[in-house]
Amino acid sequence: MEKQFVPKEIQHQVATWGPYLWQSELLPSIIEEISKRAATVRGVEKQNSSHKLAAIMTDEWTFKDNDREWVQEVLTPWVITYLKSFIEYSGGKFEPFDWDIRELWVNYQKANDFNPLHNHTGLLSFVLYLDVPEEIPQEYYQWNNRGPKPGSIVFRYGEEKDMLSPMRFYIPKAGDIFIFPSWLEHMVIPFKTPNIERVSVSGNIYVRDK
């Protein structure tokens, strides 16, 4: 091809739309404190959440009310930043409103545990990661087969069509938080490494009743 027909650089813009999926990172001090509070409900039968959740897991526990309220307070800067970011993205003006975390639970995921495609209730939902053993990302990056990779969290929106990518895949690390509309479908792919566990916390955010 003649030189005059070969561009040095192609400037471009990409128009994307759909659910506002947002990723950030929490302070190590917050991760440490939530981990301590989660440990106080693990094994307490009245806090057992396994029978109420979609996951194929047996080690899921609801936080105590005072701990849920503490997590709400400490996550407020992240939730407000998410809301402001979405309003800026959508071209509106941010109007503060009262909200509550009404459900909060911890998941201790082991080998072959998984969470099928599902959604949540409320306005927004989130998942944050307290501990991610190094073996899980190693599995993820060494996986060469087709389909979702081990240990990934997958978000799905839209139909399978040509030139459309309806899924987003992430391999989380400790400290990560994802905030998203509660109706957004998502799933957790199992990992295979034995004798390790990944610890995550999930919750649902509701507009406070007036």
C-alpha cells in the first residue's frame, strides 16, 4: 500500500450504553474491619443465609444489624461517588437522597462453589472482596479453554447478536468493590483449586421510605 494511504493514527470515539457497572477499591483498613465483623457471624446458625440465596454454596452468613449499619456508613463515600458518576455520565444533575443497605451477607467460596445467573432486589447492589487467594488468578490466567474462566465474576446484559458483547468478565482482587443496578444479571464461575477460599460480601441498597 502506498504510504499516503496508510494513517499514522486513527482517532475514534466509542458510544456505549447500558447498565452502569462501576468498579473501585476500598481502603485496606475497611477490608480488615469488615473481615473481623464477618468472622463473628460465621457458624452462627441464626445468621445462616445459604437457604435464602441463589448460590450453590453452604458457607454464607448474614451480618448483624449493627455491623450492617457500620458497613453502610463506611461505604457511603463509594456509593455517593457511584451515584454522582452515573448522573454525570447520563447528563443529569445529582440530587441527594436517603438510602439504606437492607441485606448484607458474607460468602466463603470454596472449590467448585458457584453462583448461577441471577439478579437482586433494591435499587443498587454491590459485591466487595475481602480475601482472594493468589491461586485463583493463577487459575484464571492459565485457563485456555472456551467459556468463562475459573473464578471470574460475569455480568450479563442484552441479547446475543452480531457485533454485540453482552457480557463483562472480571477476576477480582482483595479490596475490589463493584456497584451496579440490582436488576443486572450476574454469575460467579467456580474455581478448582482445593483447600482455599475466597471471601466476598454482597449487599442490596434501597431508597429509604419517606
